[in-house]
Amino acid sequence: MKLSVLAVLYGNLPFKEALAKLKEMGAEAVEIGAGGYPGKAHCNPAELLADPAKYDEFKKTIDESGLEVCALASHHNGVHPDSETAKKFDDDFRNAVLLAEKLGVDTIITFSGCPGTDPDAKYPSWVTCPWPDDFLAVLDYQWKVLVDYWVETARFAKSHGVTKIALEMHPGFCVYNPETCMKLRRLVGEADPSLATVIGANLDPSHLVWQGIDVVAAIRYLGDAIYHFHAKDTKIDELNTGVNGVLDTKHYGDEIHRAWVFRSVGFGHGEQFWRDVVSNLRLVGYDKVLSIEHEDSLMTPDEGLSKAIALLKNVMIREPKPGGMFWA
């Protein structure tokens, strides 16, 4: 297992400087933002694919950094009800796939997306309850749109060497928990058996914790469908949830009034939580990266990242699983 960082937190730095900084801080791999919501500060796939000289310089920068690219991040909503918006997201994702193919990277992190309520909708609509019955009708429509999109998109990705589409289970999108992730994986596989294992999970504890999900239970449930791991924490504010519950639309910058906030690793849960997470990832066979995603509004990127790295280095299991047990 290796330590990675999603490099977008240093999008204000030139790519070479950002990678050098991550290496110096202890990273062994890097996840690169490549369009969609993560932006293109370090990596504009369309430009790199169109200009061999720019691509060669980009690749040289990576090779000289001593970091391996574990994944590209192109979080998007390719089923957005506004066709122009959907096309921009989809174009970004497809260009990220083509760049990943050129780089020899087999994993892309993204969102499932969320359609509107019907073909004439203007905005996405996230359904969270089954009643009134209108919501179930919306879900039926949305899942048809979703499956059609991901069958076609997964087919494109696989044909270009991206065999792992790791969906971040994020509220606001149709895939927001382990059950919905496995539902999409199953339905895409039923539509085209050759795609049965292309859709999987990016397990990010931060988005599961505030929903009340036990992260270790989620790891056991998802098993070998876990294709990537974001190391990010969430702190539940019990004073605020005691009054209003966990659903919260207040701005992320209004930390003192929110039900929960994103925190650096170790500031939402202690070291034992992270030891259990890492151990259970090993139990289900995941041995790729822990990729730190810094979104802690109480700490600078430097401080938040350094503290996350320190804790994770303490809990990561480095050596191969023993082949035998002397006591057994």
C-alpha cells in the first residue's frame, strides 16, 4: 500500500513544484486532477493530447518527480439535465480516459452523476426518500438515464485501457452509498457482461460518515469492488446535529453552525479508526493507495496534509501479508 495525494490542493503551484513538494512531504504516488470538478490546473487532457511537445514535458515532469500516477480525477456529471453542461463534463471525462491510456493509468475517479426529474428538467434532483410517490417515479427515470450513460461510457473507457472507474459515493448524486454503487455496477454488468467489473468504488470515508455509515462495514460490503481510496475525515458536530440532524445546506465556510465539516485525517476520528480501516482494506484485498484529499477549512494545505501524512504513515501496512503463521 502506498501513500498518495490528490494534487489539486496545490493547484496554485506549477506542476513541477507541486510534485516536488508532495514528494518532499512523503508522498509516493499522486492522483492528478484532469477536468470536471477537480479542474485542470496541472493537467488539461485536451491540450496534452493535441500537443505532443506539451505531453512529453508533462510526462517528463512526472517521471523526474519520483512519484507514480495512481489515478486521474475527473469528477463529473455526464447526465446533467442541461445538455451543454453534460457535454462539457462528458468531454472532460473522455479526454481524461484517452490521457490515462497514453500514461498507462487504468483508474479514473469520478461521480455517477445525477439527472433531473424528467427530460425537461433544468437542474439535477437528488432523491432521498420514497414518499410522496412522485419521488419513486423520478428515481425510475433517473436510473434508466444513468445506466444507459454508464454502459456506453464504461464501454468507451474499457476500450482505451481504463478498466477501473472508481465512483466516489457522494450525496447529491445517484451513487451516494455502497448499495447504490453496487446497484449501478450490477445493472451495467447485466446490460453488457463484458463491463461487469469496470464500475467500482472510490471509498471516501468523509462522505459516508455523515450519513451514519460504518466505514468498516462499507469496506466489507464492497470488497473487491473498491478501486481507490480517498483519505479524508469528517467531524460530526453533536451540538448542531442534536438540534437539526445531519442534513445541512449551510455553506462549508460556516463551520461553527454546520452539522459536520470535512477534516484532515485524524481530526474527525482517532488513530484506531484509521487502523481498523487500513486492516479491513487488507482483509478485502485492497492494496493500492491511500490518496489524501485535503478539504479541511480549519487548516492550511501544508499543515493539514503534513498531519494527515504523519498519521497515515503510522497505520499503513507496508509489508506483504505473511505466507504462513508460525503459531498455527
